[in-house]
Amino acid sequence: MRCILLLGGSFDPVHAGHLGLARYFCTLLHPDELRLIPAGRPWQKPGLKTAAAHRVAMLELAFRDWVVPVKIDQQEIQREGPSYAVDTLLALRNELGEDTSLAWVIGADQLANLHTWHQWQRLFSLAHLCIAARPGFLLDKSAIDAEVAQEIGKRLASPAHIRATPCGLSFIATNIALDVSSTALRETLRSGGRAAGRLPAPVLDYVQHHYLYQTN
């Protein structure tokens, strides 16, 4: 079965944390393709700082010569109105067919808000949820919505099972220690601080060349 790893986000800017997530799950799942999905108008996160063309260009630089084929999917940028994950997954399922494993990577912060997502229960009928959590994370009903915890818990599966199944499963990675904040990075760049190490070198060059994040 073909497996597509899906990584969405504002990518404003794309940073070492994004690359670390992608590298971890590429190593885990051995996908046939990494699909990067830059946000257009995310309904819960308004006010993106940077034009879509710049964010796409930075993604191209950050993921060139990647370990698996990479495609930058601009459907959310091109979509009019608010962008919902369920609409993106529906479009991907229609494009890629029913016999493709779709593994959607989200962070623990997104998991905490999953119960507020538009039609979140439908996500499992379209894709697997691969959750990147900090060390020590527990599927605790005090930390996340009880219904979400129940759904994730009953769907837990191995990477091999996810690789061989179209959708409906979950996986929690608790050994990822990636603490890079796009908000903090933008502030560092705005104030002229050092971002080396947190930004891929080609992306940092691009940011400096185009004078991005120089003002609020």
C-alpha cells in the first residue's frame, strides 16, 4: 500500500522543528511521499505574518534533496474562506484514492484543541493521526478532551499497521524533544538576534535576502 505522510502548518517560517518532525516520521513510516500543506486562512489562527509565496519558497529550500519525494500542496492557500483540516483530507482522499495510507502529523498542542476542530470525528475516516508529543506525555483526560482521549486510545496502532492501512488509526510518539517556536523565531529575527540552528541555512539566507520579519 502506498503511504503519504502529511505535514501541515503555517510554516511562518519553516524551522528546525518542522524538519525534525518530518525526519522522525519519515524514518518511522518510510512513506512514499511527504506532502507539505502550508496554511491558507486557518480559522483558529488568523493573521499569518508572511505572504504565501514566501512561505512556499522557504519550504522548497528547506526540503530540497529530502530523503523521500516531497510535494508542496497549495490547496489551502488557494481555497477561498476559512480552511478546515477535514476539507483538506477529503480533497486528498479524492485525489489519492481509497487504497492509500494517509498519515497526518499533528503536535500535542493541536491534539489538546482537536475537540474544537470542525467535524473532527470525520478525520479518522479519512486519515491516520500521528501525534508528536513531548517526552513524558500521557493520554490523560485531564490534559485533553475526554472524547478525543477515548478515540485516540482505542485506535492506537503500530507504525507497520498504519503503513498498511488506509485510515482510522493513531500513533503517539513520546520521544521527540523539539522545542522551536515560530512566534519566538519571528521575534528573534525582528530584533536582529541569532536564528542559526533553529532555521535551515538556506531559509535563513532567504529571510535575510527578502528582509522578512523585520517589522511587527
